[in-house]
Amino acid sequence: MVMNINSKLKELEPNYIRHVLAKSQEIEGSINLTIGEPDLKTARIVLEKSAKYMLETQLCYSPLGGVVEFREEIAKFYNNQYGSSYDRDNVLVTVGSTEGISTALRGILNPEDEVIVVKPAYPLYGGLITLSGAKIVYVDSTENGYKVSADILEGAITPKTKAIILNYPSNPCGTILSEEEVEKISRLAVEKDIYLISDEIYSELIFSGNKFYSPAAVKEVRDNLIVVNGFSKSHSMTGWRVGYILANKTLRNHLLKISQYTISTPSTLSQYGGLVALKEDINLEDNLRKYEERALYIYNLLKKIGFEVVKPEGTFYVLADYSKLSSLNSLDFSMKLLEDTGVAVVPGKSFGVENCIRISCTQELEVLEEAGKKLEEYFKG
Ligand code: PLP
């Protein structure tokens, strides 16, 4: 049969991490610092209560859009953190934040619309915009310390702009925006009457001395704002596939139709797990301190070796520029690094930038130190 598929699929960027991963599997003893998968365990109470719930309850379809009590807790969580005034009718539960971003984009985009995406960019955004038939307009935050500004964004807005996607704390940069910049960007979205999509999946992973500002704290932008968040990173619950969207009630009800025709309803058990995660007083501090210690170790090490590195303010990633050490493109550089040292990292190309690699600090400090020794030795030579 002639493979007659959606032609947009052919436009999607390949998954460059796969190249590195496939190679690393051939190298015995290689150290994998590629994937953003928390190594720290899900809180015991989430596991125990969820197991009990499953044994004692028939797992039925949940209400469309999510379990009411869970939606109420999510709204409360945001209101407590950011002084917003969401209620359960602002909340749409999704299958991880991935489905949240997908639903948000599908819900607002028509072909020919433009969406502004900040580079270095988490690759999901570009792929989903391409599939929707809309146009991606990239702006680069590299020269601004990996922090986009209202001025940079304003320069990219055209009459066709439908939305801006922000992702702070940033994957892959680990940076956050100042309160002032978040307010300026929020006001810009209102003035230009465009959506502001804020992917806040790392909002709970903020290092000491830093504070995360969500546009959810800016009252004027609430009608234009679509917040996407979830439990994968903060609560080490990647496999549960549970996340959510916060949006104005009219938009939320439109987005509900997308859920209805794609996932029907999210997993009842995973929503219960998410509810426990929000209701129980889980100590996330210990995990956060570990990620911070590891990220700062990698940051200092790479700086010492000669990489240019912006100090991460959150997440568990470190983005490092190797321009002073090599002229290879980032895929070749990552592959060579892996072949020569056994350390696997993500090429900047995955995030639409060159001369960079991303290190994921989701391994114990001792493993990172072992990788660190290999890198130090290699670049000394
Ligand atoms: N957004 C960003 C910036 C991410 O880094 C990730 C995962 O790596 C996601 C969204 C998807 O997370 P989830 O597991 O909630 O689908």
C-alpha cells in the first residue's frame, strides 16, 4: 500500500536524543545524563493511598474534564501559591502536561495562525504547532541570558500571532523570569489580545535564593492565560500521566470538547494519586536540595572545564555552551563525547540551538562525579 499519511508528520524534527541513547546502549558502562526522568522516588503516601483506593474502589470513568475534588484542589493550590482566583470550572485534567499543551494548542489554533516559541525550546511545542498546520515563529533568548523579554517577544508579534508559549523554569536552560518581566509579558499579551500559554511543569523545582513568578499572579492576563502543569517532575510521577490546564471558564469548556474526542476522560487512579499528592503535606524539599546540589556540581565542573554555563535557578538541567572547546555541531559533539568518554548528553539541536549540550542531573551525585572525572580528564587532553 502507498503510505498515505498526514503530510505534516514528515515535517516533524527527528528525535535527536534517540541517536545518542541508541549509541550509549552499545557502550558498556556509559553514563546516561540525557533523559528528564526524576530518579527520586514517588512519595510513599501517594503509592499506599492509591493502592488502597484501587483495591477498595471500582475504577470507573471519571467525570469529563476530571474528578471534581481533584480540580478543586488544583485550583486551591494555584490560588495559594499565586493569589489567583481559580475554581474547579477553570481546571481541565489532562494526561500529563504533554496532553495539556496539545489540547491547548489544538483548541486555539487555526491553520495560518502564528505561535511564538522561545529558543532554546522544548521540542514538543514545535511539533504540535506543525501538526496543527499553524506557523512557528521562533525568538532566541540566548543573548539575553536564556531569558526572554517582553521586548524580544513584541518584535515577533504580527497580526497573525495567536499565542506565545513560555516555559519557565526552562527546559533546557534552568532559568526563570523576574517578576517585572512576567508582568510586562502578561501586559503585552493583553494589549495584543493573544494567548499566553505558560508551561509550568518545573514550577516546584526552584533553587535557593530564587523565586518563580507565574503569570497566574497577574490579574489582568487571566482571560488570556493558559497555564499547563502536572505532577511528573515535582512529585516524580512521570508514569502516572497526570497534569492539568487552568484557563478562563469559556475557553476551558471549549477545550473540554477536545478531551472528549481524544482521551474521553483521564485515568481515575492517576487523578486520585494527584489528589493525594496535593492534599498530603509531602516534603518535596529533600528532593529539591538533591537536584540543586547536583545541578550546582555540574554547573561548577563545566565552567571549570571551559564551557560557558548559565547558572541554573531551578529544574534539574544544566545547559552548557562548548563553543570555546569545539567547533563540531551539537549532534556530532554529543556523539563524540559519548564515544570518547562514555557520557551521554542531549545535543542542543534537540532544542533548536547549536554549540550547546544539556545535562540532566537525574542520577545520584556519585554518578555525576564519576561522569565529571571523565569529562575533566578528556578536556585536559
Ligand atoms: N513540558 C516540559 C518543558 C517538559 O520538559 C516536559 C517533560 O520533559 C513536559 C512538558 C511533559 O511532561 P509530562 O510528563 O507532564 O507530560
